[in-house]
Amino acid sequence: VSHELKTPLTAISGYAELIGNGMTGKEDTIRFSNEIHSNANRLLSLINDIIKLSELDEADHQMEMERIDLYKLAENCVQMMQVTAEKQGIRLILQGESTMVMANKGLMDEVFYNLCSNAIRYNKPGGSVTVTVGTKDERPFLSVADTGIGIPKECQERVFERFYRVDKARSRQTGGSGLGLAIVKHAVNHHDSRLEIDSTVGKGTRFSFLLPERLIAKNDA
């Protein structure tokens, strides 16, 4: 954590010192200010993710379960990330059907957001991200698949480790905290499920999981 926080703080301190000493022209001042803003956002993202993981690590962390539609959550996430995807030339696709479950809404939001964010971040220009929600083997099913750079076989188990990055340069450039998949794994584990990964280098990656049958939300009737 110390190492991850030190990098953006060093950049912010350096740029601010140059501006404060009057050593920059108008163009450099604008550029350095943008760099400070970018690194500050990265710090906020890191801190927020660290707080989320700390909450999930609490042994007595109690989840509030409620009746939610996974498809609706996925739809909201896709709409929210549409602009980000379009900026990178990525097409977002949502498919499936209404799937009612008893789950923690906040954690499920985190799952969708982090998986979709990664799928966009590690994709290729002109690529796509497909979010699927439905049932499989009579159990609630969710998957996020991309047409991106893929993950080497030897790295596939490690991607769930905190701060582990397959492509460090791209992750830092696009603001990745290195904690997204750790949060997703925690959230999925809290729902008594297991995150599966299927990836081929150069072709893309699919993350998916099945929720237990007992979490299917029964009709009010």
C-alpha cells in the first residue's frame, strides 16, 4: 500500500513544486496541473478501494441481503460506463434476462463496475465487452467477456492478488488501482460462489460465476 501511494504523491509533489517556484510557462503549468489532477484521482481511487477491501476483510462484516434484479444492475452499469467505452472505441453489449436474487446490492454493483472497468481498460480499439446475466443449471449466472489482450496462463491465479497487474504500464496509464479483482473476488466469495476465469492471450478474457440456488429470490406471491 505504501509503495502504491508513494508513486502518485511523488508526482504531485514534484509538479506542484515546479509550479510553486514559478519554473513553468503557461503551457507547462496547464499540463502539470492536469497531471496533478490525474494523480490525485488515482490516489482517491486507491484509498476508496483500500477502504472497501478493509470492510470486506472484517470478520464480523454483515451483509444486508435484499431482493434485486441482476439484469437491472448490469443495465445501469453499462449505461454508466458507455461514455468511457466510447472514448476508447469499445462497444458494450448487454444480453440475458431479468434474474431476481437475494444479494447485497452494493457488492453486486462493485462486481459489475470492476469487471466492466477492467474489460474496457485491457481491451483493444474497436473491441467489445459483453455482459451476460441469466440462469445456468437453474442457478443465477453472470459473466463479463472482452476481446482484449488476454491473461497469460501463469498469471491467471495471481490476478486476484492485491496490487497485482498483468500489464503494469497500461494499468497505471489508465488509472487502475490493482485492487478491482480482489474486491470482486471478495464480493463473490461473500455470496458463497467462486469466480471463474477463461482467457486466451491476444483474444480476450471472460470472468463468470454462478450464485447458489438458495439465493434465487422467490416471487412475493
